[in-house]
Amino acid sequence: MRKYHTAIVGATGLVGQEFIKVLEQRDFPMASVHLLASDRSAGKKLFVNHREIEVEEVMPDSFDPVDIALFSAGSEV
């Protein structure tokens, strides 16, 4: 089965957290996951599939390595 390079924009918000939870519950085949948010949330750490991942600020090149992106971002992003 193919694995996807995945991004979650707004990962630190309630909907972003739900995205993470559903992807984990469904055992979604992720080759990598990029947690993206505003500069205010950048640097926070979240767990995805038992791995700690640092949240990055959304930048124009944030989606270069991404196959699938889920968006739930506020007006700041």
C-alpha cells in the first residue's frame, strides 16, 4: 500500500487535533506528517502515532514534499 506525505494545517487547534486523532484511528498510511500552524504555535510539540513532532510555521514551501494536506486554519494562517 502506498504511503502519503501528509500535512495538517492548523494542527494545534481543536479541528487539527481531531484530524490527527482520526488519521491515527484509521491507521492512515503516512510516510511523513508535517504539522503546520501560525508563527504563534510554531515550536509546539504534538504526538502523532506515538512520535513527538514539532509544529512548523506555514510557509510558501511547506507543501513541496506533501501529497495530501488537511486544512483547518484560522485567519492568522
